[in-house]
Amino acid sequence: MTTPHHGFSGPKCWAVSAAVGLALGLLLSFLIPAHVEHGHPVVPLWLVAPFALLLGSIALMPFIAPRFWHAHYPDFAFLLGGVTAGYYLFAFTMPHGAPAGGGGGGSYGAHAMLHALIEYYSFIALVGGLFVVSGTILIETRARGHVVSNCFILIAGAILANVVGTTGASMLLIRPYMRINRGRLFSVHIIMFILVVSNCGGCLTPIGDPPLYLGYLKGVPFSWTFTHLWPEWLFVCGCLVAILAVLDTIIERNIRAAGHVDRHPEPRTGPLIRISGTPGLVCLPLMVLGVFIDPMLKKFAGIEGIPIGATFQIAVAVVAYRLASDRILAANNFTFGPVIEVGCLFAGIFASMVPALAYLAEHGKQLGIDTPTAFHFGTGALSAVLDNAPTYLNFLQVAIGPTEITPASIATLIADPAGNTLLCAISTGAVFFGAMTYIGNGPNFMVKAIADNAGVRMPSFFGYLARASLILLPVLILNWALFIR
């Protein structure tokens, strides 16, 4: 997608927007000082406003003023993220960890923003790195887009997502999926791909989706996800693939009835599937390996809080791109536009959602969440509009109770059948409901951006939400009735 020039825009404008946001946050810290109760900072509900405004902008501005939005969406993100960061840095100056922790070093606000920055850095290193590496791999097939081949790609993606993550599977398969459907590609094809490959398919292993990976880091056994979630994975993904089969059959009939033919025939000689791009194929498993670097350093060397694994992933992506064939990059229509869009918007999202998650953690127990149904739909509703990984952790904390999340407390939780059911409800709520909006999970927005770049008319934020509600929500309600209620 080409960003149109619209007055003063670009990186210099982004920097000005961030500076203005920080200044506004500083001003608010003087006008509305932070409150402390029992030695702990109180996060006010009004501080969630920048996050809500950013979500509203993402939802409405492409519809209200599309040209202005495409030129200035980074300014919205940096301005609103800067307001939150400025207030945290200048208002929450009380020592981090006081009083019980004895002070964890630095202020509460600085610690919260640093933690958000590290999470964002790790997020964009994985999502952006997999985007770049997958762009250096070319998957060619002489198959044509029809019901069987499209369902096969979604099934393969649902399995592959548990090996290279939903981001890796999405970035590897979205381009060949779009190529084989050239001339018959509709937004519903992309929506179904997002639902299955970018989200629901990745709940069998901790590698599959970020919330499950965080659970693994906190002490959930690696095999727990497969052992307990495979029936729901099979049911939800099976239903969605069946829905695609019905919708694609209708599309095919309409195309034939209209007398449309393939205007871009491709040769049917050669192997059914051909994969090229040796540097990318070598770098892809290295990207996955990077996920385990920080946990291993923490376990064996006591090093934590430094995103060494994310830095390794960025280095791998740079090497893959430098060694990539120009032919493969051209065949994949590779540009950095989608990753820039995701990177800018999620920079604002990660900064501005800090108070939203803090407010949830502080008031979660007051919401009366005490049944598997409440945990499932509570986690799901927030995972659709917040980052599903920290949402998962917050609801896991509510499920465990006042004790800290540790391998021992998680073992106690899942040893009890009722606690095990709660963890299942939280896990599937975070993974499945992340498909409800473009921002529910990182790959969603990236796949949308790639489709936009290819000329597919994707629905707006609310348009996508409406379609996901019609297609996915009934499946998830049936899943709840069968496995959770």
C-alpha cells in the first residue's frame, strides 16, 4: 500500500507527534496528580482514554478520512502513546515495588513503560522478523484456487501455526493462497484465512500463539496445551474449514454462472509444489529458535529483562533479506509497507494499553469473574481489543488468586479439575477471540495489510468485526457449550 503525501508527514512528523504527546502527558501529570493508596499507585479509569481513542481512530478514520488516515496513522499512534508514556513517566514517580517489594529500582512509571517497550520490541522482532524471512521464501504451486485447495491450505496452516507460530504460518502461506486464487479472490477468503491460520490454528503448542507462550514461561507444562486443547482446536478449526468450503462453493458457482474465466493462466507443468529461497529456509527455524533464547538464558545464566532473543531475531531477518534473491522478492511483491504500518500502530497500542491492563489487574476480582464461562468470555472479549498475551496473564492471575504466578501455583491450579477447566477457558478465550478484530492478534493486521497491498478490498474495522461475529462467534458459542460450560 502506497502512503499518499498529505502535507507534513513522515518520520519527522512522527517525531513531532511523539514529542507533543509526551508534553501533553507531562502537563496532565501537573493538572491531575497521581494518587497512592497503601504505598501503591492508583491507575485512574480516565487514563484509558488514549487507548480508547486510538482504537476508535483505527476503527473509524479509514472510513471517515481514508487519505488523511493513511498519511497520518503513525501520528495518531505516537501522539496518543506519547500522552500515556508522558503521564506515567512524570506522574508515577514513586519507587517501583514499594512498599512490599522494598523498591525494585527506578520509578513505577518508568518501570511500566520500560516493560511495555521491551514487550513491544520482542513483539515486533518476532512479527516483523517472520514477515521479512517469509518474504524471502517463494512457495509456487500449479494448483488452482478452488474449494479443495483452499481448504487444504487452511488445514495445513492450522497445523503449521503450532510449529512456526501463527505469524510464521500466516506470512508463509498468505501469498501463495492469494496467488492461486487470482481472478477469484474475495475478502471472505482473507477473513477465513485470518480466522484459522492467524489465530485459531495456533492453540496446540506454546509456540503457536503468544499468550500460550507466556503461560509456558510462567510454568504451564509444554505438553499441557496439546493434551487439553486439541478437542477444541479440532472442533473450531474443523467448523471454520467447513464454512469456507460452503462459501467457496457458492463463490465458484457464481463465477461459473457469470461466465468468468481465468485471465491469468499458469503452466500446469512441473511439481505440484515448489519451494525456493535457501537463505529464508535456513533463517526460518532460527527465528523460532530465537523464541527460546531468553528463557534459556534466564534458566541457566540468570539473565533476564534483556531482549537478547528479539535482537537475535532481528539480526536473522536482516541476514535473510540481504541474502534474498531479487526474483523471489519480486514474485512475492515484497515491500516493507505492511510491517511499517503494524510497527507504528502497535507502538501506540503497546504504550497506551498499559493503564488499561493495570486497571484490569487491579479491579479484576471486583468484576465477579469466578466461573469458566466468565473467564472464557471475559478473556475473549478483552483479547479482541487488547493484546491477548497480557490479557491472558491477568486472567490467569485472577484464577490463581492472591499468590504470585509461579510453576508451583500453576501446578496447584491444574491439579484441581476445576482449576484445569479455568485454564482451558482462559487459553482458548485468548487464542480464539483474538480473531474477532484486526488488532486482536499481530498477524491479523499484517495479513490485512498484505491483502490491501495486493488490491483486495478488505472490510473496515467494524466491517471485519461484523463478519467475524457472523462466522466465528456462533462456532465459539458452540465450542463453549460443548467443552467449557
